[in-house]
Amino acid sequence: MDEPITLKRKNHKLLRFFEYRILHIDDSPHKIALGFAIGIFVAWTPIFGTRLLLVAFLSILLRANKVVGFISTCISNVFTYIFFCYASYFLGRAVFSIFAPGTRLSKEQLEECLNDIFAPANITAGFFTKDYWHEIWALTKNIGIELWLGSIILGLLTAVVSYFICYKIIKNHRAKIAPQVDAGL
């Protein structure tokens, strides 16, 4: 009889996926970590539909691993986008207000717009409609400068941190398995 899937078992599967699909990629730790960082950076951008193209372009330009970039971009999706959007907008608004005082939307107005657009019922009902995407475009135009500014700042910060963490994990993992490979295990 199969044991019930527990949180620990799910995490174990996720860790094994990470270990065998990311850590064992036949590429240099630098290229893997750079691909991961590019994907994390692009995940913060407020664009849907062209993220994979942007990851491919940046990965080719910077000679990074594209596959890892594609995988790491998936942390931002329809369900997590609202969190990325909130954080990016408020940081961007705080930075932008230093240079151009006065904001266009209050916190309450933004929360109301985002909660309306990204409510699960609205996503499932309107995701494939033109009106839904027009609403997202109108909101993006209203908060665009602040959103992009915050996205770039947070994207760069998390990309740099993720590069070093990923690089260190890969180097440590490869150093740990090297004696086993040399011994023929």
C-alpha cells in the first residue's frame, strides 16, 4: 500500500529533482548559477508571455545555461505574480518618490485593483479574454514606472544573491561527489 504523500516526502522529491536535474547538468558551475540568476531576475519583471524569450536572449548574450534559466523563471507565475507585483511596486514607489514626489495611486487603490484583477475567480473566468488583459495593461500603464523600477532593483538583488548561493551549492555538491566518482562508487 502506498504511503500518504506528506510534506516531508514532497520536499524530498523536490530536492531530488533539484539534485539530479540542476546539480548534475553537464556545464560549469558558473554557467549554471548564471542561468539560475538570469531566470530569477526575469521572474521579477512585470511581463508575461515573453519571459522565456528574454531568458533565452540574456542566456545567449551572457553565455549562461538556458535550461536552468527557464526553470528558475517559473517561481513567478499567475499565482505568485501578485506578490512580486506588490513588492516591486512599493519599492519602486518609495525610490521614485525621492526623485518625483507624489504618487499616482494610493496603497488602497492599488490593493483594490490587484485584488480585483488577480482574484482566483477573475483569473479563471477572464484569463483568456481580451477585456482581462486590457485591465492588466491599464493598471500597468498607471503604475508602470514604479513597477519597473522596483522590479529591476529586486530582480538584480535577488539575482546576485541567488547566483552566489547556487554557485556555492553546486561547487559543494560536486566536491562532495568527486571522491565517490573517483573511487568508482
